[in-house]
Amino acid sequence: MASVDDCRKALFDLATRLDANAETRGKLDLERTLACRVPDLGVAFHARLTGGRLVDIADGDDPAAKIALRADSDDLVALVTGKLDVTKALASRQVAIKANPFDLLKLRKLL
């Protein structure tokens, strides 16, 4: 099982990767709050998606977040590092994303 620090680092690594991608792909028109819940560790993180970037990552849940990701710690780390395909993870229910359908389409561009 991945640790809380491993999950936190994975989110910061994702933010770094999205920063690099935002430069090459252009900015994505998506301004949303994000909650990342890790039930096997009993922790959550929250952040904001803005202009194709993940910013303001912090510990704690955001119950009002417009996008909510739920994944166990190992799955979260594997997803961010590219060892777990997001489509397969969603289909097998290893990962769950609650979001507006239009937001989901935009999120695909980020990954």
C-alpha cells in the first residue's frame, strides 16, 4: 500500500506533468475544484484545475468540489505514473470520477 506521502507526491508529479503539457497543448478551458479521495488511507486532497494546470494542492477533502476522484493509494500512484490506464481503471471500478459529463470530456484531454 502506498503511503500518504506517496499519494501527495504523485499529485504534485501530476501537476508538474500538466504544467509541461499545458505549454505544448495550449490552455484547456476548465476551471474546476477537485477532490481526490483515497479511502484505503482515510485521507483526501483537494486542488483546482485551471487553464490545464493543477494548482493549490492541499491536504483535506473538499465536499463541494465539482470533480471528485476516488482511488485507493496504489491505484492513484499507478494512474499518475502511467502504469494504470485510466479507461481500464474506470471500467473496472478501480477508480471513480464524479463530474459533469462535459467536464469528463475535457479531462480526457489532460491525460
